[in-house]
Amino acid sequence: MSGRRTPVARRGALRTAAGAVLAGASVVSCAPDGTTRPPARTARNGEDVPGTPGATPGSPGPQSAGKAHGAVRPAAAPRRFPGQPVEIEHGPRNRPRVALTFHGQGDPTLARAVLAAAERAGARLTVLAVGSWLDQNPGMARRILDGGHDLGNHTQSHLDINTMDETRAYEEIDGCARRLRRLTGSIGTWFRPSRAQHATPLVQDLARRAGYPHVLSYDVDSLDFTSPGVAAVTRKVAGELRNGSVVSLHFGYHDTVAALPLLLTEIDRRQLRAVTTTELLT
């Protein structure tokens, strides 16, 4: 823990940074269970961000399209972790590490605020990006990787993949994988099913076919997508967090941006480290 900021100093810095983006930024809903829960202070209708009209599979969207083909930090490929199940819910319980994982969708301003707050605290995240979000915001792939974070696949359209037939479900996984490969040179380090904590056996098989040895689940659900308030998000995560935890969080929610500095301070107070999921399992 040497060389890190004290919890008090870091909390003040992170709160200031988070507060700078909270006024006026829009939010997009990303509820994983398929229910409709309008987020607080949203400027949109709570639906997923659609793909760019007329875009060909894997093509960059209108924002930062020129930057998308620059020298992106090389992305790590999926890897197999011997001894781990196909679906991973948490890491080793005997090491003081946790993984904060984010469903990658929503207002990129809020996403950048989350990334910046984590980096100031020396934390590294795992971002499971939605393909249609990458279509509209291809520069976010570069931003995530340049921050030292894991980048993975959260399907192309963020629909309920467990209810789809084999062909359509594979298209959802492979569609996002192709976008990630186009932007980063890799299909990403992880796959997480959309609208579900757990993947069905079929979806697990399809993920392996697409190149992902493991499906990434989680053991701590922040429920931030319900917009319960900063205190509720912080209390929920802090109450369930322990060695090896994988926490589910979301880009695109004001509560999450405001709660993150408090969560990072609590993680530091417990002498835990927030690392990527790859680091958690290595």
C-alpha cells in the first residue's frame, strides 16, 4: 500500500472530479434483467443506445471515427484459467483483491468520469462493452485500454441473450467480438451475457465457439441500474465485498459516478486492491 494517497486525500480528489460531470450529463438505462427502470435525471427514454444507422458490421460510428484506426494500445486476448469453471463468479478468496466490472454502455461523459476516478486511485477496472455502444463511441475502446483496464464483450445489442435461439445468440456474441477486433486487434479478454447474471449452457457453449474460454459473472450486484441513490449503492457493495469479489456496476448512471470514490476509499480502508479480472485470477 506504500506510495498511495491517504483515503481522506483521495476521497476529496475523487469527489471533486466526479462532481464535475454530474451536472447535466444524460444517462442511458442498462438494466441487466430486462426490466424497465427509468434512471434518475435521464435525458433519454431508458432504452439501449442503438447502433449507428446504416453502419456495416464492425465499422466505426460517427464519433472519433478517425481516431479509431490509430495506434491503439494492443488488447489482450482471452485466456484460459486452469482450475476455474466455465462461468467465473469470483476470484481467489485468500488474496486481498477485488474486480470492479462495468457494463459498457451509456453516456460516454459518465464513462470517462468513472475511468478517470479509478485511475487517480490506482484502481483498474474491467469493462464489458456493448457493440452498438462501440459503434457510436469507437474512441472509448482506446480510452479504456490506454487506462490499463480490461476490455471485453457484452453482446452487440444488449438484449436478453438467454432467451434467443442458437443462431441469433451467436450473432450477438460474434457481432460484438468483431467490433472489438476491428478497434483493438482482439476480441477482448472476457464475455459477459446481456440481461443476465448467469449464462445458460447454450450461451456458454456459444461463447467458447466465439473464442472465450470463460463467461464472466459476478458475486456482488451493486443494483446501480435501479438508481437507488449513492448511499444505497455504496452500502450494497460494501456490505457484500470480500476477498476475490467480482462486482457488477454500470456506466451511464450518476449514482455510480458519485459512489465510486466512496467505494474506492472503502476498498483502500480494508487494504484490498481493485484490479482487472485478469489480474484477479492470475
